[in-house]
Amino acid sequence: MSDKPLFTYDHYEPGKVYGVKEFTVDEAVVAKWRTVYPGDNDPGVMPAGMLAMIVVDAVLTHNAPRPPGGVHGGQTFDVNRMPRIGETLLTEVKCLDKEIKKNRKWVRALTTTRSKDTGEVVLTGIMTTLVAQ
Amino acid sequence: METTLKPSSKHVDFQSILNYADVTNDYNPVHVDKEFASKSPMGGVIAHGTMSVALIWQALKNSLGVQALDRVHLDIRFVRPVRIDDTVTGGGKLQEGSSNIFDVWVKNQNDQDVILGTATLRACHPT
């Protein structure tokens, strides 16, 4: 159990970059994915569903621990090219904006995922979350 | 080009939700703790939203080919939770009058939308 204080709605600062998370698309992590989706087995190709895994992993690393019970409300994925198996990626997490609507607290996080080797942007995403009260 | 995406389906049981939590390190109790979830506004365990997004990616890949995924902008909203023992199906259809924008969705076994959105295929990169 983490001793860190909860990362609540009040902690989000629009425009702030929270850090970068490294993620290697190795065979072990792909095998883990296939425990859920065994049909995602194109040789050499990272299953596209794993894009969400990369984004969520980065956001949950930097905006954590969260109050329990938040809900993912929406997501965009802007793919420049699919990551390759064996590739290491760096995903930056930034607070895009936040808003209270009908007493619900919404936050949008912008993620930018680059190839560690080349710096090429392979994916950007916007994760919209309903933060638990 | 295909105008209707080949659907892709998955039965979601509690074990697959736990496996997905393990894959993503997302152990939000609304997904993995039946007691917590029952007392939450969700009224019970819900699957991770992104778990079902994979079905849209599969429908796109199975219909348009894996290379088409290199130039997709996917924009989705989670409009209804996926519950234990739901069977969900991802699919899509080319918007009328468009050559590159698909309406995409995931529906449950009752034909209710759980995810709605669009997938836009950008032009091929010049080589």
C-alpha cells in the first residue's frame, strides 16, 4: 500500500507535465495481453488494443494513487504508426484541462508517446476521466 | 475498401476482467472488488472501458488490414458500463458520403451501445 497522499481532482494543474513513463513492448508483455485476447496473434505486430495499455500505464504511474472508483469517460488515440514488438516507448503525461459539470469532476490528460530510440511521435492520446469524489 | 467492419466479439467474465487489470496494472476497485463496486454509484463490477476498445481495433484490422492502423485517429466515448457476463461486439460502418470516416461502436448482447465514436483514416504517408 502506498504512503503517498491521494492524487485528487485538486492536484491536477492544467498545462502541467507530470513526467514520462518508459514501456517496452517485449514478448512477455504481449503474451500477457494475449491472456485476455488470445486472437491478437499477428506475428511481429503489437496488438492495437495494447495502445490503451500504454496510455493507462503512464497515466496511472504519474497521477496516483487515485481515489478509488473513478471512471474512464472517453479516449482518443491518434496513431502515427503502430509500435513494434521489441520497441521501447516513452510516454509523457500532461494535464490538458479539468472541469466540474453537474457536480462531476472531469479531467483530461494528454499523453504523447515517442520512440525512445528516434524520438518519433508514434501516438498521442487524450484520456478523459471522471475523478472519484 | 470495406464499408462495414467485420464485427469482433468477446464474452466478459470476472476472470477476464481480473486478467485485464493484471495486464494494465489498473486495479481500480470498481473493476476488481465486488463488494466495493456494489456500494459504488456503478452498483456492481464494471469492466475496464479500454478492454472493449480492443474489439474496435480488431474490427478495423480484420476489415482494413494491419497497415491501416498506422494512420488512424480513434475518438470514443464510454456510454454504458460492461458488466460481468456481458458479451460485447465491436464494429463500424463508413459514414455516408465519407471515404475515410467510420462510425464505430461496441454493443452488448442486448444491442445497447457501450462505446460510440469515430475512426478516421488519414491519407497514406508519402514514402
